[in-house]
Amino acid sequence: MRASEATNYYFQRAAKHLGLGPRIETVLMTPRREVKVEIVVELDSGELGVFKGFRVQHDNSRGPMKGGLRYHHEVDPDEVNSLASLMTWKTAVANIPYGGAKGGVNCDPSKLSHSELQKVTRAFVDEIHDIIGPGLDIPAPDMGSNSQTMAWIVDQYSKYHGWTPAVVTGKPIELGGSEGREQATGQGLFFAAEAVLADHGMDIKGSRFAIQGFGNVGTWAAHFIHNAGAKIVALSDLSGAIANKQGIDIAALMRYSRENGSISGFPGAEAIAAEALLTSDCDVLLPAALGNVITSENVQDIRARIIIEGANGPTTPEADEYLIKKGITVVPDIFANAGGVIVSYFEWVQNVQQFRWRLERVNQELKLLMLDAYSEIRSQAKNNECDLRTAAFLLGISRVARATALRGLENESFCMIDGPHN
């Protein structure tokens, strides 16, 4: 199943609960704009490099569109479409005034020099500068891009439109970035973990976690979870997986990873097969790497009571249905990993107001929005007798549908105008 098909599957599952008419359903599923550009730059070797760039703008009924920009050799239009749609529902679930977008450049950043990456980024901005902006579409870092990438975008965009730091988020602090943005997704995952564990009568202290992925998201999630007293019993990155039933020392692992470039060979744990991490004996499984890792082939072997999705789309629809039947709680990506876009919103607000927030305020506001969203998802699940993913989609879709109707973008009268119903 393609990424966009999986996203639409979850959308349509929730739409049945809402009783959306076919017209409004079509409006909400269809992206506003899909852009594909050719990026041609001179490489360090003197040869020409040709790359494809994409930007999909899914929905702007609740505000300017928002979404990451990933540099990866597997970026394609279907993946970008799926992620743009997920951003629409994610921003609505978090109740921040954005719509969804996503972008990407089909390249392998590990094979490009610093200079070549800068050229690719600036050339991409040359092609899309007229369709992005603080009131239109606001990119952010994603897989393969970072704060430096955003700095180049700000500079190139400003050559056309004047100094405009609010055109992107995830920037360096020196160029208008926000305190707390780097760790925001991991911090949000920690708040989500606290809330769902409390719902299960469990304390995060002493709970056993297995975390797939030790990039930005996984590292920060592990840091906060470990510091709260939980045991990280298994962890993986691109080099493989490690395990320790007594718990992995995350501070020591972070130092080891920085010094050695990976977690491979870490002396405080034993090596295990990468695929074994997902079926570890743990209380909470936190996939924070790539999509489609929990599938029909491995879902029956999962032993965790709770799955918290740090990655986008880590669970296939077939696996999701099995987990629902087995009573395993899945905290969906469109809520669980929303910390990044929430703090991106805070960064945008600071840029527009030209006023900086302290880190304490950023974290306080992030926690409030995450807990508010979880409370509303939980109410939806109870009122509609459904799982948390369907409940999150119900919440997000209802907000977008109502905004769409109120703005007159769809003339059909539909039952969602007064909010969701049972």
C-alpha cells in the first residue's frame, strides 16, 4: 500500500464516523497545489547535477500551510502528498492556526558536499519563492535537512522579498529561531508518554521503553524519558540495535554516538538484530525512524502494551487493525509527534511579533497544547467508541471541515458545521 493510500484509509475510516458527504470528503482529501521543479546546479566536480524538487500544499482553510522539507533519495510525489495531508490533520489536532504542506528534494545529502547542498537549496528556493511565505506556506527541517538548510532558505528568500525570517521555522537562534525547537518533537513525545501511561495507571518511572531511531527525535525522546526514571531497554539507529534489560545509560550513549558516529559497539549494551527491537519485551514501543516498520509480517510478535508513534506513518493499516483487535494502545503520529510543529508555531509567532520567548515559556506552552489535544482525543475515543487514531482523525477532520464550510470553500451543507457527533 502506498503512503497516500494508507493516509486516505485512516481518513475514510474516520469520515464514516462523521457522516461526511462525498463532496466535502473530496474537498478535504484533495491537495490545493502540487509543484514539481527541476533543480540544476554545478557540482564540485564541474559536472551538472539534476535533482527533482517537490512541494505539495494540501489545505489552507485554517491558516497558512506548514510542513517540513526533506532531502532524501527516496522522496517522491506520493510520499510528499501523504505527509502534506498528515500535516493538515496534525495541525488541526494540535489546534494551531495552520494547514498542511510538505516538500522534498530527491537527493542523497550524504553524497553532497556542504557547498553542493547550499546550491541545491538556493536553486530550489529560486523555483518556489513565490508560493511560500509567512502567510502562505512555511517550510521547516525534516529528514536530511536542518537549521543550516533553513538559514539558506531565509537568505535566498529575502533576496526576493526583503528580510523575512518567518518564511521558515527551525532556524538557528541567531536568525530568529526559537529556544526549544531542536528538542521539541522529543519533548512532545515525552509529554504524550506521561499522559497515556497515567491513563493506564502506570508511572513513567520504572516503565520499560524500546525506541527505534536515535536521530534528533529518538535521541531527545530517550533523553527526557530516561531522565524521568524510565528504563530504555532497547534502542536502534542506522548501524543496528542494542539492548540491556537493566536499562541503557542514555547520557553515556549520547556521548558515545557523538564520538563514534553511531551506537554500534556501545559497551553498555549487547547487540541485537535490528528487527528484534520492534518485538522487544517492553511496556512502550516508540518507533521514531522511518514509516511502514510495523507491518502485517511482524505485528503479531509485538509485546508492548502501548505504541507511541514518533515517526510519520510507522504502522501500516493492516497492522493497525490487528493492534486494535488485540487491545494494544496506539498513540498516533498526528498527535504524538506534533511537538515539532507546535514549537514551530511558537517560533513563527515570535518572528511575527519580533519578541523572544524564554525556554521555560516554550516548554510550558508546549505541554499545555499537548495535554489539551490528548484530552480531546480521549474524549472523542470515548464518545465514538473508537481507537485513538480514529479519534485523532475525527478531531482534526472536524476542525478542518468546519473551517472549510465557514469560509464558503464548499457550499454543501453537512453535519459537521456544529462539531463532531457520536
